[in-house]
Amino acid sequence: MLEESFTISMRICQEGHANALALNKDYSQIAVAGRSLLKLYSIENDGFTEVCNMRGGKNQNLSYSSNDVAWSALDSNILATAATNGVVSVWDLSKFGRQKQLLVYNDHERTAHTVTFHSGEANILISGSQDGTIKCFDTRCDKAIYTFYSNSESVRDVKFSPHCNNVFSAVSENGTVQLWDLRRGEKCLLQFTAHSGPIYTCDWHSTNNWLATGSRDKQIKVWNMDGKNSLEYTIHTIAVVGRVKWRPERTYHIASCALVVDYSIHVWDIRRPFIPFASFNDHTNVTTGIAWKGNDSHCLLSTSKDSTIYKHAFKDASRPAIKANSQGASSGRGGDISFADKKKVYSIITATQMMKINPLIARQKSINGTEQFHIAESNMCRFLLKSSYTGYNADNSVPLKEHECFFGCAKELIFTGKKLGDICDHNAMVSRKYGKHNATTLWNFIKVLYASNEFNKQKYEHRNSFSKQKNCQTSRRSTHAINSDVLMKWDHHENNSGIGSADGNELKSQDEDALLDASDSGGKQTYPPYGSVILSETQILTEITFDNFDVLRNGFIYVGPPDFTKALAFPDTALHCDVQAARPQLDIKAQDRAKSPPPNVPAILKVNHIPPIPMWEPHQFIADALKLQNDVGDVQTALAVLIAMGESRKYLPIEESLIEHWFQTYIDQLHRYQMWNEACTVINLAWIASVQELNQKSTTVYTNCGDCGRPLSGSAGWYCQKCKSMRSSKCSICGLIVRGVYAWCQGCSHGGHIEHLMEYFSNRSICPICGHLCEYN
């Protein structure tokens, strides 16, 4: 078919949005259904034209509120809807008014999620519901002709196989896929667990016997259903998958839309599953339904929660691979740098194609073939630093892969049970063992700052204002006061012959000698650390008298050795010139400048307002260090430090939302590597309510009876209320009641002692009771 010329759209409803769409057998009309919407539109080249509004009037019941809509593959006048109250309605478009609603089936007890028609029988349709059942209807009857029990809480989607007329697939919220035969409804043909979360959609491939499933685990999986099911391809998306549709005339292309977050429609090449082949970004809200226009692979129809329908032209789709970076670089924890760039790979030209190429053109230009999207390769280079640059000897440690370091640290790091100092020592040793030298330094730093007794004596408080800082300095001022007796021991009658000299080096040497003498306790002259002297107000008042008020210059008296005091007073000295050059020049009168200081200048500093002394606080530094660890990809160390610090972490200025994000990220990493015990330990040590609740979610295990397949409910354990028996509690191997660890197959619900099952399935794969192909690991 010819490619559509351009993309068109239309707003369909002001009161609500559509939940699903369907095309008639001629692909000339589209049906759009929602909670307050059921309309038909004809598809034109330049837009959509409304044909019929089947929800006219105000007094409409809930049977008109639709979750899904399906059009008969054989009759363009017949379509069906699945309603939120469980009603399945069949509509006849050839009739008028309320008579269009031909049949109303009330067989489902809860919400009906999906409905579909048989591809070969015009009167047969099936529906899946929240009550866990699949109903088969015949439009010639007023009730369901058969019920299929899925043994799950909810059936989200059903689709007939194009390769077997009477076989259909059903996907459920417990992550399982079932194959059923319309002629044998007592038991499903095949059942297997496909995803780790609820499955919301499925679709059969038109030519290959492939079944695609989309789940809440953000994955699209393609299963080969020839013989025993096998996983062929896996596509990783960024959001929960809501719908999937195979692209016609393209073997490896499939379209998908998200249930939340992502508003775009992506077309994937399953051979390159990490980046979409094409994307449609026209909708402004979550897309709820997608469908290809028959066999036209260049026209895609969609509807969304933004109350619009779109007919997308494939030529208008964006190509994310073109916008992706063709080069990338990253630095490792050992100082190494990795660089990758795109490698152009072309498809092979066959001999027949070469014969069609003009030899003249072939000589002028090399023929390499066409660049294929799914054939993507990269060149990888790694640059290593010598140990002399990094400071660590690589020969002492065995090189480990990234995931091996993660495994080792996750299993060996400790958070509680010892003193903080011992925890830091142990964790620093573990980090050093696995080559995480930055983490080793951080653990040692935590031990020095937060595990010592000095930290417990001093209460560090984060100061955000000058007033708090001033009060803090005032409270500590008296503790740093210098004894007045030490001040009076200074020798003011020392030889001052070097005072009048302009040689700055001599003064500098005297300064150094004074500092050296201050550290010597052998009876030599001692000077206080005049760079950081703080006196209390009482000492200042007792040392300053009316006799020495005339030496006050600009409100203070200099504190220091006598030589420096006089050197500052005389303008001819180099030290005086240096100090005056650094100070702001004031307008001093001539008579004041001519005055010389009297002898015996007191070495006391008087300050009208004691300036705040900047104090280094470790909390902001540690917070920045933890954020840096997270930025470089080591959220494990950042979170481990926070947990190990205990109550001391309240001093760190880190937002609770950021800490919660670290918890979620680390727990998700542990779950991906199936480290369930370590993840549970982290959750139990969490102090954030939303993280603590993770252990309270999804802890219910649903079990079924091994004889009838019905779910076991109530508080009676393995007692089946339908069979009135407790045979499900017995071991399938030895026949005794299991007391302790019980393992069972989710497919057939038979199980027993885990030791007996491990021994039995070591050389067998069939259930000893029913012959089901069980998969124990």
C-alpha cells in the first residue's frame, strides 16, 4: 500500500478520553471507546469524519462505560465492548437508536478488561475479566456458552492465534501466560511464567508463531510457541507496557505504548532492543490504544488520554538512534578511561545485486551496501594509568569486574552490631579488598570524625546565620583565654638594635625564632600564638589601665612580641610599610602621626566586637562526599555510610527525598541480582516510612488446588473448599504432609518437600502427578 502523505489528528471528546480503539475489516472506519465515549469515525486522507455516536443521551448506564472495543473480522456491522461493570455488549450498526445494543451479557462478576472476536467464526467472541475467568459467547445465545478458569486474580488480555483457529492466549496479573483450546476448556494447553510482574497485553505475530507480551516490569518479551515455549527476544523500555502491536510486512518490528509516564509510541526492532527504531511523539498524555491500518506498515492509528485520535505517517516519526551519541567515554574507579565509538556496519551485497550495479559507478565509488539499523557495533578502547600515578599497586589486588565488586561489598559490608569505629575499619577493609579506594578513604574519614570520643563531647551544629555563629563564639571565648601571667613574662628590655633597620629578612628571622621559642619549655622566652589569641572581657579590663590609654590606636592595642609592636609603630620599618599597605589608608592627622609610642607597650589586644572565628564543620563535607559517590555510580557506599552512622546522620544536610531515592536505587539493584536477603536487610534498617513499607507490599502468596486448580482462599491453609480435601498439603513424591519448607510448581500447583523435589527433578522434568512440564531451579 502507498505511504500516507502526512500525519493528521482530531479531538474526539470534551468530557473524557478513550481507552481503546478498533478497526473494521475494510480498515475504513475506526471505533473509539472510553468511560464516557463510544463513537465511530471514517478514516479519510485529510482527517476523520464522525459516523455515529452510540452513546447519545444523558441517562446511560455503566454498560456503556467501556474498557475495550473489538470489531468483528467478518462482519463490519458487528462490534463488541467490555464495560467497567463486567458487562460485555454486542452492537449491530445496521439498526437504529437503542436497538444498536444487540446483546448484553452479565456473566462476569467484576470488571471486564478485554474482548475479541474469533477470526474464523463470526458468532464467537471471548472476554477476560478481573474475576479471573474467560467467558466464551455465541451471539446466537443470550448467555456465555463456556467459562475458562485461569487460576489467577485477573485476566488482562486475550488474543486468538492466527496459526491455530481454536487456540487463544490469555495473560494475567500474576505474570503467567496460558494457551487454551476452545474445544477443551477443562484445562489449559500450556502455562508458563513470563514476567516478574502483571502482564497487561499480548499480540500474535502474523507469520511466525511468536507471542509478544508486555508487563509492568517494563519489558516486552517475544516467545517462540513452536513446541515448548522459549524466549527469543527481550525489549527493555522505560515505563510500564500498556499495548503491543506487531507491524505488518515487517518481521522484526513491533509497536508499543506505555501505561504511565511515557506519552510516546515506539516502534522497536526486536534484534536491537535497547533503542527504538522509530518514535511518534504527538500525544500530550498517555497513549491508550494503537492499531496498524491493515497491511499498511506506514500508517499507525492511536488514541490517548488527551482525548485525540491520530493517524501517524511513518515518514514523520522521529529516529532516536540518529540523535543518540555516537561516542562515549567513562572513567573507572582505578583511574582508567574507557572510550567507545560507533562502528559502521553494512549489509552484504549479493551477487545478483552486484550484477545490477553499473561497472562505471562501481569504479568511481566503492559499494559497501546499505547500513542496517539492527546491525550495530562499537569499537571499545580502554586506557589504563600506571600505579605510580594512582598511588595504588595493581599487582597486590586481583582485577575484578564491576558486578563482582558489587556482589562482594553487598555480602560483606556490615551496618550494625559493632561500634562505629569497628564498623568503619571492617568496611574500609572490604572496600580496599574489592578495589574501591575512594570508599576506603571515606570510611576512614567517618571513623576519625564520628567514632571518636572528642566528637561526642562537642556538639557540632550546622550554623545558617551569623547570629548563631556569634553566640557560639561568645560561649567558647573564655575556654581559649590565655593566662595573664604568661603575658607579663615577656621581656620588653631585649636588645632592639634591629628595630630601625629596613631589612625585612631580619624581622622575619626574629619572627621565626619567636615561634620556635614559644614551643620550647626549657626556660627560654615564650610568646603566645599571637595569630589566634582570644581574651575574655574580664581579662581585657584588668590588663588595660588609664596609664596606657594613650597607646590605643584606632581602638585596639597590638598583641605580640615587643619588637613587632615597636616596628609597627615606627614608619621607617619594612614591616610597618607592609602592614600599612595592606590596611585601608585613613586620614591621620600630622600630630597623631608624629607621636611615638611610650615604652613598655602592653602586649594586649582589645577588640570592641570579637569577630567570629570560622570553624570547619565536617557535616557538609561528608554530605558532599556521599553525593559524589552517588554521582560516580557508587550508591552502595553512599547508602552504607548513612546506615552505619546511625543517629549521627541527622547532622548531615541531605534531603530526605534524595536519601529515599538512594534506597530505592540500591534495593532495585539488589533485586536485579536476586540478592533478596541483602535487600531485606537494607529495608529493615531504613528509617524512611516509604522504604520500610516495601517489606509489607506483595507479601501474599497465592496458591491453587492441585486437583481442581481453584485458588485456595481463607485461613484454612492448604484446604480446598471445592474439593473438600487437604491433598495439596501432601508431598507429591512421598505422600506425607509437608512440615517446613514447601515448594510447588505455579503451573500445575503440585509440590512437596524441597529435598524430595530436588532429587526427583535432577533427572526428570515431568510432574509425577499430572505430567506437567515443571521448571524447578
